[in-house]
Amino acid sequence: RNSCVSDSSDSVISSGSDSDGQIYKVVLLGEHGVGKSSLARVFGGVEDGHDGDETGNTYDRSIEVDEEEASILLYDIWEQDNSQWLKDQCMKMGDAYIIVYSVTDKSSFEKASELRIQLRRARQSENIPIILVGNKSDLVRSREVSVDEGSACAVVFDCKFIETSANLHHNVRNLFEGIVRQIRLRKDSKEE
Ligand code: GDP
Ligand code: MG
């Protein structure tokens, strides 16, 4: 539509509607320790083994969803510093959001609701895709939030819901496919 950063050697500039060239900005939100960076690394295809607590990463990756390529720029920057400015930026910049809590930590679940409310306030008139994610589903014995509580919360907050395990790579692919589908749905309904 606007810019034409050409990624091919031929000189044809594809305009608009073509789906490649479209990059979706997806922002991870959630309390410290819930597994945002772990999910981001799985998504980014980063080898396991280093469990650094580094913050401020973005991951750029294309995935094929419903036979169509989609590029995602995933931002794991929510905890990069404590400035209000960055938090405000995060709330403004996303095309979609992943709000993560840990199923082993009730307070992170409550924090997720708060984040959902903040997001709604920041983007009032917009109908942005949000997925609520209950991570660490592998930790069966220390579970504090049930699947039912998670999905009920998602209904109240009008967003999608999925449980994942970054450690087992369980549902991580589904999570990102779900994000892409939601973004496409909203876009299509806007354009009509
Ligand atoms: P962040 O602070 O939200 O970025 O969380 P991290 O990704 O740094 O994860 C915090 C801790 O939880 C690390 O020790 C991870 O190894 C662990 N963790 C993350 N995801 C999972 C998971 O799905 N299952 C289990 N058992 N541990 C996890
Ligand atoms: Mg982190």
C-alpha cells in the first residue's frame, strides 16, 4: 500500500492486497516469570539450553497459516525497563497481543486481567486481537488456575484462550497460528 521495500530482484512493485510484505506486530504482555521469553524463543526457533533472563528481544519469523505466508514481528520487551513510556508504547504499537499468565501462579492470572483492562483503555475504539495464554501447563501438580477459570476469563474479556507449555513446545505453534487467523479476520471485516 505505501512503502515498497523490494525483497525480490525483479523490479515489479506489488501494490496492496498481496499478503506477503505484510508484517504483523505482536506484543507479549504478562508478569515476570510467566514464560514470555520462553514462548518467544520457541517461536523464534532459538535453541533451548540457555535460560538467560535477557529482556528486550524481538523475533522476526514467517509462518504459513492456511496456505498463506504471514510475517510476525514478536516483541518481548514488556519488562525491558520500568519506564511508563515503554509500557505506553507497548500498549500502542501492537497489531495483536498475547497476554500470558502461569497456570501455577494465581496472582499472574489476576495481573493478566488487569493488563486486559489497561489494553482496552489504551485502544478503546479498536477491536484488536488478544489471546489469553495460560502457560506452564506441564506443571500439573502445582497448578493454581484451572482450564475452566482461564477460558471463563477469556469469555468475560472477549478474547481467545489457549494453554501452552513452552518447555514441551505444546500448543506454541497453535498459539501463533491463532494470532495470525485473528488478525486476518479483523482485517477482512474492516475492509468490507
Ligand atoms: P518471563 O519473565 O515471562 O520472560 O519468563 P521466562 O520465559 O523467563 O520463564 C521464567 C521461568 O519459567 C524460567 O525458569 C523458564 O524456564 C520457566 N518456564 C517458562 N515456560 C515454562 C513452561 O511452559 N513450563 C515450565 N515447567 N517452566 C516454564
Ligand atoms: Mg522475559
